[in-house]
Amino acid sequence: MKHFVWLALLSSVTLFAQDPPSRVARLNLLQGPVSFQPGTLDEWAPASRNYPLTTGDRLYTEDRSRAELQIGSASVRLDGRTNFSILNLDDATMQVGITSGAISVRVRSMLGDDVYEVDTPNGAVSLMGRGEYRIDCDPDRNSTVVTVRSGEAELVANGQTFPVHQGETGYFDEGTQQLEAPSPPDSFDRFTYARDRREDVAPPPYISRDMIGWEDLNDNGDWRNVPEYGNVWTPRVPVGWAPYRDGHWAWVAPWGWTWVDDEPWGFAPFHYGRWAYMSDSWGWIPGPVAVRPVYAPALVAFIGGGNFGLSLSFGGGGGGVGWFPLGPRDVYVPSYYASNNYVNRVNITNVRNMNAANINYVRNNITNVNMVRNITYANQQVPGAVTAISRNDFVSARPVRQSAISIPVQSIARAPIMTNATVAPQRSSVLAAQGPVNVARPPAAIYTRPVVARVAPPPPPVSFVTAQRVQAPIPGRAPDPVALRQLQQQTPPARQVFVRPAITPGAGIQARPGQFQPATNPRAVSGQGQPQIAPQRMPQQFPQGQQRPAVVPPPQ
């Protein structure tokens, strides 16, 4: 690994290089125990539903456990005993790794530059278009099985490429490539088919299919047309409910403080759109349907600065942190570093009738300590809109409803408005877990198995401990990404990423910086730079009668 060259570090810095991705992977479903390891820590914790995963994060499912991720209009499902990692997730790339178990990937749409890649110890699997794909990894046999239910895949293994067409299954190991008809469906296939049927319902005409979590809305609320706002979704919740109250806060790099909601429908309404209080109830207003919405960690404004709550009866904890949901025309100003273009996009794609002039006015009224001046927020004075907890409960990822504190109305009225929570995170903030927790971990032999990559993933994230050395000008603000990139070159990551290249660019072919492959994307140059072979077609069975890779033994 020490000779592994990260070409991405040599690429030039673009104007918007500091911007975070516009999408994440929502941990949508958990069945049984599932373990989570953030990319910035070398620790494991129980996975949380609705947690936003990104580059560097890992999941491990125990025996008979399953999980589902939503990435835009794509879905990734994990079977039991699966060691899964996100190698790269940005606006155009979904690159994941698997060293044991099985995953199913459903790609609903693919734009011209999109890359969908699954990396395994035996080779890289490029998903070439819309379709349904299954990838199984058997560490005991050192083999990988790729099944294409629909679509087209291209495998890069043993220095060669070969296609797997719709209705075919490819088996490959260190020296063998074989094709046959798919095996009969098993319990994992039936699970994925059931999840597919749930997604096959068309979204409402006022919701973008690329908005993560839209599928949960119809079963948990009602749509109505409000003349002032257009189509509004009202959740079925008890009287007295307010947004951003049933859940907890987590520190998710590169955004910083992120809301993780407890409700099964609690993703889309808390990371896209805006909330309005109408006729004694809350309604959620989605943004324009014609554009892909940009993810935000939490669409709220915070109240109070560093001394907020010290003079109040906050139940201890070194003061308090309060917040309320942004309203229909409120501008969201990120607390993390972002370009003007990003700030415009994260607002215009989530709010109807928002324009750059409104956004610039608000940005010009934010002080250098992220304090808001001369701005009145729609929900600031709504009864019950403000939620507050102690700072200790905030950074410890404790459930908000259990820790919520009542604040006098007069205190809310005179408290300053902030664009971020001025509270520095702790390790528990990253894990979104309280105290030491014993969870299952993948066996070391599986965890350290290198995967073969066709597209070079980015360097691993800077560790949480190292990132905290970058002194943020404001407590609770994510570190400067430029400073973090410098740290990436100077300090070791939180943990090693076990990746090796599938292909070395051929002579005379110009490789794009940051990629092993000698081209723009796998679909554009299928088979270039390496010999393409026709794998042997097997009449019935894989070697030794294998139909599905045997599962790995449970961790000891």
C-alpha cells in the first residue's frame, strides 16, 4: 500500500473543490444488528436509521441481518455477514467495496458522466446502465459472483475485461471467468424484490425522484394544496409535535452538525424543502420538482451564542443549544465552508421562488461569527417551534425529546440567531452513540482484504482527532477543507483503505487525474486499454457445484 499512488492529490483545485457533495447515502432500513464505522474514526457503533453515510464510512451486517441504503434514485441492499464500505460518493460517482457477503444494487437512472462501481477482492464491477445487479463475495473460495437481473455490467479482473449481460451470472476468481444462467431466487433476492415493489410507485408530481426518502411520505402523511405555498405535506403526528424534535444530533464530516431523525419517514422533510406552520399544524413544502435537490445536514437556525442559557434554568450541562426549522422563504446559510454557487444551489433547489438576490442579502447580514442581523425568520416566534437541550446532551447524541428543556418566550425573543451551533464535537458526536458499545465487527481477515478498483477512490478522510487540530474560527464549524487537504498529505488517516488498481493506463492513453482507468468513465470506453475476453460459458453450475458463495463464519 505504501507504493499506492493517489493521483487525485495531483489534480488541480477547481473553483468549487471545497464544496461538499450534494448527495449522501441514507441508511434507510435496518433489520437485525448492523454495525457502523465512520470514515473519521477507527471505532464501531450501532448503526442508526436515517444516518447520512458518505465517503469512507463502513457497515457490517451480522448473520441474518440486512440493511438498505438510498442514494438519490438508486438503492443498495446488504445481506447478512456483509462487509461493506463507501469508497467514493459525490455528485457523479457511487463507488462501494464489498469483501464478504452479498449486496444488491438497483440503478433507476444514470446520466452521461455517472459512475456506478462495485469493487471486490477479485475485480471491479462497473454498472453500465439502469438495472438490477447482485454481487456476492466468498472469502473462503476467494471468488466473486455477479448476477445481472437487468441492465449491463462490465467486469475488470485478472487484467482483462468482460461483459455480463442481462440474465447472466458471472463467476470469477484469481484465474477463472465463467458465465451461466442465474441461480433460482433465494431469500435475499425475495427481500430485494419486495423492496423494489415499494419503490415502483411513482412519486407525486411535485416531488423529484432524486429526493431521498420521498417514498415514505404518502404512508405517513397527507398532501394538500395551500394557495400561499402550493403543495404541502402534513405528517400524521400527535398534537404539540414540532419538526427537529424526535431525533438526535451527530457530527458528520464534511458538513458538521447533522440532524438524524427517529421517524421512519424522517429524512426528506429534514434535509430538503422547508417547514411552515399553518392552521395549528406543521406542513412541509418541497422544492422545485424539475431539479435534483441538494442535501443539507439540517435546515434550521440556531438561537443563542456561547452564553445562551447560562442564566436560565437549563438543568446543567454548561448552557444550552436551541434551534427552530427554517420557513418557506428563509435562506439557509451553511455553517461549513462552501462557494457562492453551492449556497445558491442548496437554496434554489429546496425552495420555490428563491433567487440569488434574496440569498445574497441574507449572506451579507451574517457576521464573521455566524450571527444573523436584520433578518426575521418565519418560524422564530411560532409557539412551540424552538427546541432546546443542554450542550452536554447535544454533543453526546442523546435523544432530544427525552432531553428537551423549556425556554421562556422572552428569552427566545432576545436571543441572537446563529447559522450554526457553537459547540465543539466529541467522539460520541461522530459515532452518534452514548458511551462504549459492544457491537459485531468484521473478522480482521475480511476487514483488511484489498478490493480491486477501476476508478481510483479519493484519499481516506482525515481522522476526527487530526481534523480537530485545525482551529475553526467558530466553535462547532467544520474545519477549512483546504487545510484538511494539506493534512491528508501530512498525517495518516483514521484507518488504512485497502485498494489496488485493476488496470494500469496503456501507453499513449492519457489518464484523467484521480483515476486508474484510461478514460472519462467506464461506460464511455468499455474495453479500452486492456484486452477484452469472452468468458467460458458453463452449462449449469459453478465450480464444485457452487450456486451462491458460502457465507463467512460468524465473527468470534
